[in-house]
Amino acid sequence: MPVRFRDGPSGSPSRTALLLVNLGTPDAPTPAAIRRYLGEFLHDYRVVDLSRWLWCPLLHGAILPLRARKLARSYASIWTAQGSPLLAHSRELAATVQAQLPEFDVRLAMRYGEPAIADVLRELSAAGMARLLVLPLYPQYSASTVASVHDAVMAELSGWRCLPELRLVNDYHLDDGWLDALQASVLAHWDLHGRGEQLLMSFHGLPERFARAGDPYPRQCQASAAALARRLDLRDDQWRLSYQSRFGREPWLSPATDAALAALAAEGVRKVDVICPGFAVDCLETLLEIADENAAAFQSHGGELRYIPALNATSRHAIALAMLARRHLQGWPP
């Protein structure tokens, strides 16, 4: 069967576009919406690389029906008047980056859910896009996140007749502007609340076998954490790194955040600050898992957990991403 290509825009395209991509979110805190979202997310082979013959019956027969109902309560607890915090913060971030880059067309897409990558790319094409820079909002590279975004972009572009010039950003885990923004965020928190006895840097987890297969994610998380600790003049015994959001029964990167907090409590630490440097904006994993559930668990041991919010749409964050985009856009003809 011949390939049917999508026609491009009429006239000569001339616009340069920056596509910011975040993970995604359900449309509503309901079991049906969460089931649709999780179905798309967990069908991605980059995320779960098990045999489809094994995985699909398990996913649709057990995981989605049970997990969607459980997560509906979790999402409802963080839902706002603007909807999902991840989507609301991401939209605000895209708007603040656009203000820093008035000569570019800055758009937001989600890898799973809405606004979909394919839809946003088609809107950009209709608006006359000639060049495209794709910036996934994941500071550290993983095949399960960044590569999945690149897959989705290329899957859409594979059906276009007129392709834009294309550049893809893999990571920015040691970017000076991003580290500056993190440093300022921690210092502002300390100025307002005082300094905790320990700073715990919690990153999203990953199955250990992904790292053994060559995924650089844990190495980049460690590099980011060490760089931030140096900027804050922390000794090695004043900070720790951990991984959160385990899923399934196979071994994941360690130490786990809940285990790290339990160890700190057992050592007599009573005041800990937690930051999640791998999350561009606040979402379920930060607002509920860290600031609520882990905070309550640490409090039960007699301690106090103070969560340092994600960078969200702060001006320092927007400036850092805009500067990063400008560097990647260098060398393209005007």
C-alpha cells in the first residue's frame, strides 16, 4: 500500500518553533479519564518493554481497572480550579518561555493525553513552521521519557510531505541556567523556613535493568545532584539522593525515597528538606507522593519534611529554558 503523506502549508514556511513537551495528565480526576491516560502511557514500549502478548492482557484485565479507581482519589486530592497541576503549570511555563522568546513560536504538548504532540505539530505546520526545536521537559535523559518524545515527534513527521528542519534536545542535566534556578529555589526556601538538617534530592525511579542496558539516567541524576550540592556548599554528609515512584515488582534504582527517609529518621534526623530536581513542574508525584504521603510518614517518626516546590513557571526557570533553546538554535540560517 503506498504511503499517504500529509500536505504541508501553502506558501513558503518561515517560522521557527520551540515545542516544549511534558509527560501528560488525565483530562479529569475520574476512573474513566485516568484509564484512558494510563492506557496510552503504559502501552508505550519505551515505558514497559514486556512482550505485548504478556503485558496487554495483564494491563487491560487487572492493572487499568484497579489502578484507575485508586488513582482517581489521588488525582482528586490535588486537582485545582485550573485542572491538573501538571497541565496548568506547564501552560504557564510555556507562556513565560514565549515571553522570553518573542521571535519564536513556543508551544506546549504532552507525550500522553492532551494537547497531543501530533495535533500541536499540525497546528505549527499550518502556521508556517520551517524549523522545529523539540525540548522535552526532562532535565535527565532516559529512553522511557526523552526518547519516547522523540519517537512520537518522528512518528508524526514520517507522514508529512514537507518536513521542517529539526533539532532534538536530549537533556540539560548540567545546564548552568537550570542549576542556577534550582540553587535560587533552595536558598529562597532556606531564607523563608530555615535550613533543614539534610537535603534529600528525590528523582523519579527507573527499573535497574534499563540502566544496565545503557540508559544514562542514573548517572545524570547523580551528576545533577552533585552539581547542586556543590553550588549550595553542602558537605557529602549533608545531602542524599533517592528515587521515587516505583511501579511493579522488579528491582528499581535505589535507594528508594521512602526508605531513605526512614533511614534518616532512624539516624535521628528531625528536619529534612526535599527537592525533586527531575520534575520541571509540580504534579501527582511531587504534590501527593512527596509533600503529602512521604511527609506524613516522616512525621510519624517524629520528624518534619519540608517540600521545596518544583521550578514551575518561575522567571528563572523560563529564562534558563529560553537560553538553552537559543543555544540549540544557533547556526540555523535566519
